[in-house]
Amino acid sequence: MIIELAPDIKKIVRELVPKLPFGAYVKVNQIVCMRSFKATSRARARIWSFPRIWQMALKLPPYYVIEVLSHHFDHLGEDDKKRVIIHELMHIPKNFSGALVPHRGLHKRINRGTVEALFRLYKENI
């Protein structure tokens, strides 16, 4: 697998976050965006956590890595790319702790419907 920084994805994150409820808690400067090639996963993208034990050991604040898998992501249209990034951003908890929110939780579900609702809100705010 080959991995490189993805400044085009970071640009999408910078565009989306202030226009959505994430703007209140997501620290864009603590999100790193990467693109992988030849990955075997079927996912279009994934988000990586930075657990508290690593934060403490390395004396670093929480960070997240959003990885897009080139062969499943790059061919998408601009709107679908934004939907995928919105999905990944939804995994970031409101306390920006370095942990991840699962797809199903007590008060939050991450699915096509909730992603689409946020995408529509984004479109209203541009």
C-alpha cells in the first residue's frame, strides 16, 4: 500500500466544517488527510483515531486522520466526495478527544440518511 498526504481532501474538510455543526468542536488543524493506493479495504474512506494513551505518551493533543482510498474515492463526483467526508467527520465526538463515534449509538446514528441531511444543510449554507 502506498500512502501520501492529500491536500485536496484537507481543502474539502476546511470547506465543510465551518458550514456544518462540526464547526463548534472540530479542530481542522488537528485533522490530517491522507490518500492510499492499492489498499485492500472496500471502504471509500476511513477515519483513524489517536487514543488517549498515545496522546499522553507522546505529549500531543488529539488528532484524527481521514484516509481516502484512491481506487474507491477518486472517481466520485464532487458532491459524493463531500458526502463521504461528512460521513467520516461524523465519527468525531463532540469532545474532540481522539476517540471515535460508532455508526450506532444512544443518540446518534451515522448512516445514509443522517449524512444526506448534513449534506443538504451544507448546500443551504454555501
